[in-house]
Amino acid sequence: MFEKCAAVWAIALALAVRFPADAWSQAPPRVSSATNGGRRLAIATFTDQKITIDGVLDEPAWQTAASPGPLLQKEPVESGPPSQQTDVLVLYDKDNLYISAYCHDSAPNDIIINDISRDFDIADQDYFGILLDPFNDRSLGYYMSVTPVGGWRDTQILNEGLTNNANWDGVWYGEGRRREDGFIVEMAIPFKTLRFSNAPAQVWGVQFFRRIRRVNEIDAWSPPPRRYTMTRGIAYVGELRGIENVEPGRNFQIKPYLLAGANHLSSPAPKTDGDFKGGLDVKYGVRPNMLLELTVNTDFSHVEADTQQVNLTRFPLFFQEKREFFLENANVFELGPLERGDALPFHSRTIGLEGEGGNRTPIPILAGARLVGRTGNYQVGLLNMQTRSEGPFPATNFTAARLRRYFLANSNAGVLFLNRRSALPDDSNQTIGMDGNFVLLQTDLRISSALAKTFTPNRAGSDWVGKIEGEYQNRWMRVFSSYADIGRNFNPRMGFVQRPGQGVRYLNEDFELRHSFNPDDRFGSFARELFMRWGGDQTLVWDGPDDGRFLRTEDKSVHLPSLTLEFMDATSLNASYTRNFDRLVRSERIAGVSIPAGDYRTNRTSLSYFTNRSKPVSGNIGYNRGGYWTGTRTQYSFGVRLRPNYRLNANFTFSRNNINLASVAPFHTNELGARVEYSFTPKMSFDAFVQYNNDADQITSNLRFRLIHRPLSDIYVVYNDRRDRNIEQRDWNMTVKYTHLLSF
């Protein structure tokens, strides 16, 4: 590790001396067999023969299919020749689109397979996949990939690839089969799974891609620039033609569920209750690009537990949404550049969950409806959810409405309305907002802005937020800047504010240089890519009314060259140094300790190292040390992953903070986590997630068995356990849930 650390600084110095003569020189223009306006063209061939998805291309129809042409490298050498050949074929019939790929490999025994579970980790193994853009608008799409032994992964691509929903699951079929000279992938995608126009002749966007993990290579048919992920590169897809006289189907699905369970609470008095209920979800395609979803007696008992966090800051913790219903089309209700680091007008965890942080109380959702889609240049989003009363929490209705208009190539502007109203008098809250998002220079330049205001009884004035940010990037550079101003009474009760009840101004600047090494360069034999980052941010927090407010706190951070070096063996090393300034006008309570008013100047040094995650044993180690208010804080982190075969995956993590502050005894925090996943088949799996931190002094466990008994139809057995470390208090629940999808 220390040799690689020295290499980071040596390479950075060498590049600084050589810049710009050859270090940041452009790669040769992208080679393409484009035949239609500069875009590569694939033709789908019709067949009336039955295609069996088994990874064996023995149907005569495959002999009639036309190849769209070879793949090119996306990484590590942009548009370079691939190290291995991939032959792709495309067929269709009246019901399905068929894709096959013969992935040749000169070293088939070195193909890496680490996972066969549904939605496998794409970073750790070989696979072949496709990206479909059925409306050919380079905005919305579907990503599907298959491993050499038949593991599946699918993702919904949203907002020009800026947002992806990996929790989206579609009905499609895929199989992989290893051969003596590589592997074959065969896929069937029902047209009724996709949304597309009613035109007699279809023109879709399409991308074919393959990962060769042992050499860290990604090949693509119409490769986007290396700086973009495959989904972010949806603007660079080619065209798929030849599909004629097919229909997207009625796109009508009903998914009922039945659930039986038991819950045990140990306080105030031990009590065990049984539970039996049912409900259903309905999806209906109102138009080819407009989807209506209904949910009755919504249940999320099978969703994984929150990851525990220890709060060593002055701010509330943010927890990610994990419930599938709210993850689908989640980007529709986002407002411009506003994010969790400043303020989110809409955060779906406020629906059906009450309380703070990760200890929120689940509130039953009686029913809900969502309409999301696009008509012409307009995107529409409507959401209404109704919860019932539960203990001290009243029945509450949540409404969100979104209208966005697209213009130019990938730019848009829109408005947002949010309303939360409970059964109690004067218990309501509204948010209105508008945003503009401009993408220019074929996605290289992005400018976003947003303005929002809340309406809360007895809380008027300073109830707004505004933010603007800009970003420019090319293959060797990224420049970013943002400014946000948040009023102290900005109170989106359907959202999240990092510093509630305070007037805040944020200013952030970031500059990054990126160099991709050529394998023939001096360092290219072992180094793959280098990132050098400079940046800074400033935060001002105000108290008092607008006409007489005064400074409460001031934070400044300057990031001196932060270096990240990725090696050819897929390991990486990061080194950073940050200077911080914090001014407290009054004392604050942080991590349970009273910090006196004053100026605090601190420096922090950070080192981290990650090994090759595709290996049977991999891990990471981190060290972070520096000033912390009146003393110091040292953080150690460690993680190890064990993958003896492609069925078993075990992860163990540990993080410790040693804190020394004036006037108090030294103290520490510990966070431990263990996650074990075992896939019997791609359709049957078991996973266990156990966590502990000494702040809450609790051990939580989440055990889950899943069987996909038919497409998008599951059987779950879930057990959750929460206990104090002294075992005196223990709460648990167990549920068995059955779902069954009916498609029409």
C-alpha cells in the first residue's frame, strides 16, 4: 500500500510537468459503422419460429439474423479494438424482441463469475447486456444484462441517465451458457414489458455492451465517452430498426399479496400479536408512455432494514428510500439541483413513516395512486397517498404534482406542487417550486436552477429556497460550482432539510483533472486512471428575521489536491488533505458534548485503499485523522468481502472513531456490520444483515428468504430482530408474504 501511495504522488508530479503536451491529449476520433445520421444502425429480423431461451443458438432463425457489427472498447482505450470478439444478433416476432451474443474468449477459464442473484453487482464480473430506448428520445430507457451462468440484472433509466432505478424489475427472460471458447447469452424481452409508440415501423435507440472483468475492459457497440457510465451515456446509443407491426400490449397488471406474521414487543409489557392481511398493486398503461399505478393496503415488510448510522455532526441524519413503490420513477418529483446536502422539497420517506432518522415508526398506507408519463414534450407526475391514524399520528394525505417541459436536446423546465394535510385542524403544509435544467454541448455543459417556497401555519417569512449550479466536463477535466440560499422557515414536511430552522447559504466550487493512461505509457503498465481534485465550500448560518439577522455559524473547507489512482489490477488508492474553518457564535451540542463558541481551524488527512473486488477475497482499509472542534478525531475503517463461489457472498465492515475533546473524557464509537447472501439459483436466495453500533447499543438483524416462483411473483419469509446488547429488551417480527402477478 505504501509503495502505491508513493506512486500516486510521483505520477501526479510527472503529469504536472508534462501537462499539456501529451498527458491530456485527445484520443483518436471514435470509429463507427454509422449509416444513419452518424449513428450506428442495427436491423432486427422477423421470425415466426419458436425461440427457446436456453443459451443454445440451435434454432434456424438465428442463421437468418443480421449482425449489427463489432463492439468497440469504451474502457480502457476509447474506441479501441476489443481484446475479445463479441457477435450480436437481433430477432423479433409478434410478441418478443430476441437478442443473442456469442462472447468469444481466448482464456475461457479466466472468465469471472461472482454472483447469480437477481440484480447482480455489475462491477465484479463478466456479463453481456443491452440498453433500449424505445421512444428514441435519449431520455428514458431500460438496461438488461446477463452473466455467463444466467444471473439477471435490470435497471430503469430516467432523466437522460442522470437517475437510475435499479429496483425496477421487468418481465423478461435471459440465460447464459459457458462454452469452450467463451459464453453465450440469449435474451427474450416481451413487447408488453416495454412502453413505446403505436407507429407501424419502430425506431428505437439501442446499445450492446460487454464487460471483460479480468482486464477491466468494457466494450460497447456505440461507445459513449469513457467519463460516462453506460446508463449516463444513453445520449450516444445507436438505432434499432426493422421492428414492424408490433404493439406494446395493454400493459395491465394486477399484483395481489397475502401476508401472515407475528410481532413481539418487550416493553412496556411483553406482548405478541398476530397479523394477517392482503392488498394489491395495479398498473395500467393509459397511453404508450403514460402509466397509472394504484396500491391498496400497501405493504413493505420485505424491504431491507435501514443501515445504522452514528451522528457526529450538528445535523439530522439522512436515510435513503428503500421501498420499491417509491423508488420507481422517483426522479419525477425531484426539483432541479436541490439535494439532501441542502434541502429536498420531496423525500418519499415522509410518507408512511413518522419520527426522526432511522427510528421512524411505520404508518399503514390505506391506498395510493400515481400517474407518471410523457406526452409530446411534456412530462406529467401525479401522486396521492392516504395513511390511516396510528397511535399519536393522525390520518394524513400526501399529494405531489409535477409538470416538466422538454426543449432543445436534453433541457427542461417545470413546476412542482406538494401538499401534506392531516385530520387535525391547522396541520397542513404546502410547497410550490419551479426549476430549469439546461444540458448543452452534447451533455458536457449542465446548468440547473430551482426556486421553492413553503406554506406552514404560523410560520411565515423566510420560507423559501433557491439554488443554482453549473458543471462542465470533458474527457480530462471537470469544473463545478453551486450556490444555495435557504430561509430559516423553509419547512417542506414532505421533504428533508439538512439544517432545519436555520437560514443557510452554501457556496461550493470543485475542479478536477482526469488522466487516462495509455498501456504503452511509462506508467500505463500498472496505472489505469488518475483523478486530481481541488475544491472548497463555505456555509453561513443565520439567525433572526430577514431585516436583522446575525451570523450564527460559519464553515469553510478547502480541499487541497485530492488524488485517486486506479491501477490496472482494479485496485485503487485515495489520498486527500482538507483544511477546515468553523466559527460558532454560540455554543452548540455536538455528539452529546457542549462545544463552546469560538473559531476552530483544523486539518484532516485521509488515506484509503481498495483491493480488486472481483477476487474471491477483497477488501478495503481507511484512515482519517485531524482536528475535531476542541480536540482530535481519528477514524479507522475496514471491510472484507468473501466470495468462495458465485453462490455465496459475505461482507464484513468495521468503523471506529476515537475522539478526544477538551474538558471531557476521551470516547469512541464503533459500527459493525455483517451481510451474508446465498443464491441457490437466480430465482431463489437467502440473505442476512446484522448491525451493531455502541451509540444505540443495539444489535439489529434482518433475515430474508426470497423465491421468485414466476416472473415478478415472489414468496418472502422475513425475520427482523432488535435487541439491547444486554439482551434485557428484545423486539422481533416475522412475516411470510406471497405475491402473484397477473398480466393482461
